[in-house]
Amino acid sequence: MTVTPLGIPRRLLEFTLDGREARVPEGSTILDACRAAGEDVPTLCEGDTLRPKNACRVCVVEVEGSRTLVPACSRKAEAGMVVRTGTERVRHSRRIVLELLASSVDLSTTPRVAEWIKEYEAKPDRFGPDAARLNEEPRVDNDLYVRDYDKCILCYKCVDACGDQWQNSFAISVAGRGFGARIAVEHDAPLTDSACVYCGNCVEVCPTGALSFKSEFDMRAAGTWDESKQTETTTVCAYCGVGCNLTLHVQDNEIVKVTSPHDNPVTHGNLCIKGRFGYQHVQNRG
């Protein structure tokens, strides 16, 4: 028996994971159980601040008795369940998904994708040079963040962050149908003509770099972006009295971007425009 932060008891569920007994609190997902057991299940669209959309399907696992593979990020663990994460059927599905994504989307700034492509022996280039891609230039229409839809996997996390799960601005939605579907603001207008309030919470949850800080975009274009040289310092935002936590990412004594800890009880990774983008006054400009 475990308890929630409010002291409410949670029953432990027992089931089988890759031939071993696993125990997780009631309400946990299969992905939670895999991580607790040290199983590295790949996922792109899953995040710890939003409800899962099961959009990317890279995290699928095999559940005994289930006709189809199930997404580990959203399927709840059940007592007596038998789960297998590394069968040939699972590996084949993940390989195909990675090949389809990597052949149609620029995943160059997506963490760990190159590692997974190698692990699952995916061959995105087998579809040939004529594989359908957006081939769209990045949209740089403001000084805060850039929209590069050529890197978008349509995970809908930005839509949820801008919508009823966090910001409630509803500036972002899905436009078009089929392969023509893409993330857009109303009437596909410039960001400056939309309902966007520039909180940057969509940038925070984007898993591929389709949305990125203008500072990061410029540094990558110049070849100077180097995460190995960056330090992270968490502090408290000084703009108001809410107490939001900021994590300052610093390279060469310059703040290059600002994030917020996802486990912070105040922000849960979310910030306003001042907290996320208003850091220029502390830069060393001398």
C-alpha cells in the first residue's frame, strides 16, 4: 500500500512484466511500471505534464489477451496483466513507426531518436528520396520563438498546452486533413496576428524542436549551440509574487533559454511571457 501526497492510500497492483513480477500503485500506466523496473521503452509524444494522446505509437507493448499492441503511455496497469516489451512483434512495430516518422519528418533535434533508430535497426531511407515531406521553411515571425513544422510529428501536445489543459488561449489547433494536416493558428496567420500570449508553454512540451526559442534557433543556425557546455540553475522568478521556479540554461555566461521544473507544484513546467522570455535585463552586456 502506498499513499498519495494528500495521504490517500493507493493499492498496489501485481502483474507480470517481461517474465518478472512487477508492483505499481493503482492508477499507474504500463509505461510507469516499465520505468520503475528499469525498462527503456521509447516514446516521443508522452509527457509528464499533459494527458497522453497516444499519437506517436513508439511505446507500444504486447499485453496477453489483447488483439492489438497497446500504447504503454496511456494503458493503465491491471492486476494479473502479462506485459511483454521486447517481442519481435513489438520491435517490428516500433521499427516501422520510426522509419515512417524519420522518412517524413526532420528528427535531427529530437532527443534519443538516432539511438532508437540504431537499436531497432530502422531504415528510413528505404522509402527513397521521393518520400513525402512537408519541406516547409521555418516560420520566423516574432522575436521569441520559431515554428519549424518540418520537424512536427503531430503529437498535439502544443495544442493541449495552449488549450484546456493549461493556458486556455486556444491559439493553436490542427488545420487540414490527412497528410496535409498540420499545427496552425487561426486562418494560418502569422503568430503576431493570433491569440497567442507568448507564454511559451507549447515550446516547453514540444518533443522534437518543431517549436524552439528564437535564441536556440539562431545559435543552431550559427553552429554555436552546444548543450554539453550549458549549465542549469533553478531560481525563483522575480516578476511577481506567485513564486514560479525558473531553470536558467546558460552557455558562455549568457542565458540561452528558460524552462521550469515539471515537478514544481506551482508551475508544473508552465510560465508566462515574463518568466520564460524576460531575462534580457540580467544578461552581461558590458
